[in-house]
Amino acid sequence: MGEWNDLQSWAQAEVAATVAALPSPLAAHAQFLTVSYEDRPGRALVREGYDPDLLGLFIGPPMAHPEESPLPPQIVLFLRNLWDFAEGDREIFREEVRTTYLHELGHYLGLDEIDLAERGLD
């Protein structure tokens, strides 16, 4: 299994590369989002009904409605779950970090699950 520091380093590099590759208007919005890295969803999230195998989560208000939540918008990536999903393959891990990040960014931009699936981000 990947060591935590390696997983976090690889994920941070992939998120940075993904943001850098975005078209300028999207990159400008993405730069305002905090990305945090956690092991797996905690007990509180699981009790709320989230899948313990969750790969990522968008928290806070969507870009168009910042007044909907007192929390700042952020993306959480669950690195151990991403690593498990990739079955220990570093390249698959990086690809899934990119896909999961873009999926959660889509939620920030106001896309729903159908919109994301149409874009191959499900």
C-alpha cells in the first residue's frame, strides 16, 4: 500500500497539473477552492449516509450561490480509497485523482450527476 506522504504528494501534483491544464476561466474559479486530503471518510460522514468507499466530496456552496452555506467551498479527496480503487497502481491512482477532482469541481460549478456523467466524470 502507498505510504501517506507518497499518496498526498502524487495527489497534490496531479491536482496542480489538472488545474494548470484547465481553460483560463475555469482555472480562475478552481484556484479559489481549497483541496484537502484525507485517509477515508470519517465515521460522521458514514453516519450521514456517505459511502465508506467515497473517493471525493465537494463541501460548501456552489459557485453561483455562495450565500447558501457559511462554509467555504472545498474539495476533499480520500486518498486511501483512491489508492484502493487503483489497486495499488500509481498511474491509475493519478488518473482517478484527476477524474475525482474534476467531478467535484463540476459540483462547485453547478453540475449535477447527470451533467457529470455526460462529461465522462462519473
